[in-house]
Amino acid sequence: DGRAGRRRRRTRENRMITSLKGAKTVPTWMLHKAVGTLMQARIEYELEMASRGETEEDNQDFGEFVEDRYVELYGLKKIAEGNLRDLLKGLKVSSASHTRLVIFRAITALVPGDDEGGAAYSEGAAIFMRVVLRMLVELLNQDHLSGLKGAAFWTHYSRPDVLAVPAHYIEKIADKLGSTVTYLKTDQSGGQPAKPTTDRTKPGKGSQAISTKREADAIRAVKCLEATLADHAEKNLPTDPIDKSLAPPDQKPKYINVGDDVVASKPTPKGTVGRCCIDSFLARALEHWTRLEDLEEELLLKAFGTWDLNGDGRLQLDEFTQMLTFANPTAPQRKITRSFVAACGGSNDFVDRDRLGPILLAYGFVLTDKPTDYVPVEMLAPGLAPADAEEQETAEDDAPVPTDYRTMRMTMRQLGSMGRVLASLGSTRDPTSITEEEVLAAPSPSA
């Protein structure tokens, strides 16, 4: 439908199956049985890892996990390879008949050629999908009205049955993931974002710093879930994951509404209401994840490719401020400073590459390439700490403005767009000859 972004190339080393030559196509019902059983084994494995304080980064790649399960099941590697090859042939032929099979194929990257051909999701996307499914299973087990506790859920998941869960389950998952992102919260004094001291995503662990990658992934996950909930609210989410033109004619799936009807029909404080198909929701969330990966990559290229004004390979506060004010001229400096502290991780005076993309998206900023005629300006006095930036802005707002351009003091936001103002007045003009009246009369960047 044109929604999916460019999937990351994901090369798996030492794969068990490199060719489907000689494989037999397993029937679709057997595909569903295998996919459901393998997904259940993986989710239960991750729940066990979580109980011991281990995280997704410590766990085994899903594709390797499936290969190991086949070896354990059949004992001899040669027999395991033959049966796994048949399963993959079935996936290649029949996965398009059901969204659940499409997702499994894309997150395992087991079918030869899928990883290098761009049909597989990135490892980060695969982890995101399994985290959401795992948290959903936990919510189903906790809700006495769900009717799908324990093995009941996996029984239906191992068949082509369509499961529609209350959308507020997804909202709860997004809220829980968002609660781990402390950099997006301000402290009680209303100043800078609070610095995280405890990794709340590691049960049983003591005080630890939240890893950059995990926090960035959590921000991206929340944005994906929110975007997919918005699609649901706009009725822009498929309700049936089955392509009946490709499904076997004898396939008779059950359509199950999970949970209490009254609860599902009652809007949450955020307005979430109704039910959504698990498979359709996960598929759309993965599409959003891929687009955010593309967007973050584009943001990084623009940020470090053109806005590293001093060429040291880092983005300090002055460069960060000029970069954001150029593309977001109405953004208040307080918001820019908070996002800078968040992007730094709270302990550095320069931006963390892994955190930058998700932070910019979380704060709603956009970026543009630096024009070739952009005139860099001194944003901060030498030695001024990021925490003092807002005090500088307040002082400059209150200071009288001389008419002489060479000594004129302006706010940081005005300075950030000075290059474009000068360009609009004529590139042949001597900047020192431009008066305050000409600067104020120049067209705004958005004009």
C-alpha cells in the first residue's frame, strides 16, 4: 500500500539453510502450527531471560533460535535441516496468505535471499515486535476478562484465527515503554530533563545507567505505537489479516473478540477505543518502525554531514541550536536546550549519535541541510555551559538593542536565522553595513 519504508539489509552469518533446492512445500495449516509454536517458545524464553535480569541485547537472534530449536527437536542436524528447509519453502510460497506468516518470515530472515534482498526487518525491528507481543501476552494473563490466559492464546496463535484485542491494551504498552524514557521528563523545578539513574527495564537489577541504544529504541517504539493507534482511530488499519484469494479454500479461521465488550467500547482518557487485530497492528507498527529508521538515518546525515561547523565530528550546543533554529525558526530556546540535554545523555557536552534521531522525533523537530551560503554565528560565549543557555537568552531578551549592527545583541533564535536574513538582503552587501532596520524589515525564513 506504499506505506512501508526501506527495510534494512540484514546479513546473517553461518545460516543453516542457504538454498531451498529439493525442499517440499509444507501445507499452510502446518506453517501456522510451526510459527505459533516457535513464537511461543521464543516469548517464553524471553520472559525467562527477563526474570533473570537479562535484556533483548543479550538474547539470541531469532533466526538462530529457530535453527537451534529444530536441531533440538530432531536430534540430527541433517534431519533438522531437511525439515527446516521444507518449512522455509512453505513460507516463501504461502506467507502472503496471512499477515502473521509475513511477519514471522520478515523478523527471522530465514528464507534464503530475504536478508540481502531487503525483505527482512532489522534486528531492532524484530526485537520491537517481540517485546510488544510479549507485553501483550502479559496483559492478557493479567486481565481476568480476556479469556485468553496462558495456553489459550497460543492455541489460537498456532492457527489462522484472527484475534482482535482492546486497543487500550496497546495504549498501556506504549505508556509502560514510555515510562522508561526519563530524558523526556522534566524535573520538579521545571528545568532540564531528569538524568536517569536506574534501568527500570531490567527487573532485579540495581541502579544502572540506561543504555543509549535501549533508550533510543524505547523512544522509537513509543512513536511507532502512537502512530499505529492513530491509524486505528482513523479506521486506517486492516481488520482482517487474511488474503482470502491466497488462503486455502478449506481454511476456516475463527474470528475472536478478546476481552470484555463494555471495556473495549469505553474510550480511555486519551480517546483510545475499540479493538484492533493483533497481526494487522503489529505489521503496521513494523512499517512505522522502518520509516522512523529511514528518517533517523536521514536526520543523522544532515546533522553530522552539514551542521558540524567546526569539523570535529561532534555537535555542541551552539551548532545544535543553529541547526534546529534554521529549520524550526519558531521553536523556543527552552525546548531546544532540553532536547540538547536529552540528546547528549545528560553527561556530555556534545550530542550522542545513537540518541539524536529518536530525540528529534520525540520533540517534533525537523532538519534541513545547511545552505552553502550559511553564515555561522557565535551562539554562546566561550566556556558557557549548556545549563546556562536559557539564562543567556533571558538576559539578551532584556538587554537594550543598539542600532549599530556590529554591536547589536540578539536572541539566540534570531542569531540562528541570521545567515538567511543576510542572504535575503543581498550576498554582495558588506554585512557590517546592514542596519538594524534592514534586518527587522527582511522577510522571515518561512516567508
